[in-house]
Amino acid sequence: MSLNQSAARACTQALVESEALRIDSHTLANGGRVIDFGCRTLGGLQAGKWLAKICLANLAEVEIVSSDSALWPGPFLQVTTDAPLAACMGSQYAGWKLASGDFFAMGSGPMRAKRGREAVLDRYALRDQEPIAIGVLECDALPGEEILATIAQECGVDVASVCVCVAPTTSLAGVIQVVARSIETAMHKLFECGFDLTDVRSGYGSAPIPPIAKDFVQGIGRTNDAILYGGHVTLWVDTEDEMLKEIGPRIPSSASRDYGKPFAQVFKEYGYDFYQVDPGLFAPAIVTFVNHRSGNSFRFGKANATVLRSSFGEAQG
């Protein structure tokens, strides 16, 4: 299965509906393609769903669903997949920093499997041999030729075979794309704790869709808080119950030393250095394991409506 080919098909489908989705695309002078989901375009909810699906290599369903009003009165984003390892760790995980001059972006999507320079890709042989690279960039501006040339070089493909989908966290599509990472954060935390991710068979995740933020810091804060304090992930696994009892308490965000404050505040306290934040914080509020082997289920963590509503700037009318 080619992750990049699967994502490329999703890009093609989205572009067929570009007018309705309020997105736009253009080809750079060097042949690389950029699809704008929210930088200079309006985008929206449906554009965000497509962007999230592309980031997941089109191996998951992404839906907007009714809310848990006790936690947050707005809608939630729901993600389901029967290919959590490939979709989340082979594609969606944001593990590629891209910079040129004043431009900076976090890169994700199946182009990572083409580049193949991360421990999780090596551990599970998540590679893609197709001569194309499809990616998602979380940034406030559209990338230029140098960024796409860098992607092409590191992925070993012609730049004309590179396509990146772009949206900032201050856009509705960008918000949706980040909040769709609930399962991914649980999978990555499991990986860091030494759990064999091939034992995860299916995944479900939900998290509230926060209000659009006025700036980058607030945007990254709200989208992270949606998962850290409001996300609930269920993973269907095949393992020993004792393994889940041992590793389970370490997976939710509440296990982190930085838990308990809005992420924007934590970010500020670390001098806006993302990599100083405790990596253990990046996880869902609640993780439930359903064990095929034993028929038992285990739930760890808790939601935190107080922090969530503070982060989202809820005002009572």
C-alpha cells in the first residue's frame, strides 16, 4: 500500500470540489504544487475534514459530531481508523521541521514515509517506494520554491512530484487538521513507552473543535488543549492485560509534569520553545483500551472542563 498514492487520490478529490471547499491550488515555477486550505483562502469545516484525511493518507474517516455539553458545548471532531499504525505514525505524525529564511512549518503527512528519517518509521519499516511526496504543512504563510525543493531532495523525488497542503492553526481547516490528531498522540505516547504498535488493531478518537484563535500562540494552545484536556481515544489492542495495567497510567496527558494549565501558558513559560515542553504532555485526556485477547477493557485519565473552557475563552451570555 502506498501512503503517498492514497493521499494523492484524496488531494485530487478535494480539488474537484475546490470551489465548494473554498480552497485553491497553484504550481510553483519549479513544478511543485501547493494547495491552500486556509492561508489566503477561507477554507472551512469541509476543507478541514479533507485536509485531515490527506494527512492520514486517506486511511481514516473524519466527521464532525454532536458534543458532550458538560465538557464543551461546541461540536467535536471524530476520527476512526482500522489502520492506526500506517495512518497515524506512517503519515500523520508531525515530525519534520521545515525552515527557509523567515519561513517555518511543521511537516506531516505521508511524505515522511518517503523521507524515512524517524525512529518510528525505522522500527516498523514504514516506507513508501512511489515516486511522489504528499505533505501537510502547519504554517502561517504559503511555502516557496526552496521549501518544496528541500522536500523533493530529502524524499528522493522530482520536485514536480511534490504536493503540499497548507493551513495555519488560525484557520478553521487548520484547527480541524490538528484536532484530528487525537489517535496519533496516543499512538506516539505508546511508542515512547515501549508498546508494540502492531498490537493496536483499530482506533477511535474524539476531541472538541475549539474557537478559531486570533494569533499563532493562542491557536497552537487551543488546538493542543482540545486533545490534552478534552480528547478521548479508544484503542482496540491484542496484548496481555498486565501490559495494559502497567503502561496505561503513563499514557494520558495527566501523567505529565506540565499538566493542569492551558498549553499557551505552558508554552510561554518555556520561552515559546516547543521542544522544552514535557513530551509526555502530548496525549489525549482519556485513553480506553479494549483488549481482544482477554475481552477486558481499561480506562485511564480524565477530562478537564475547567482548563478547556479557560483555554477556549468561553464567555457566558
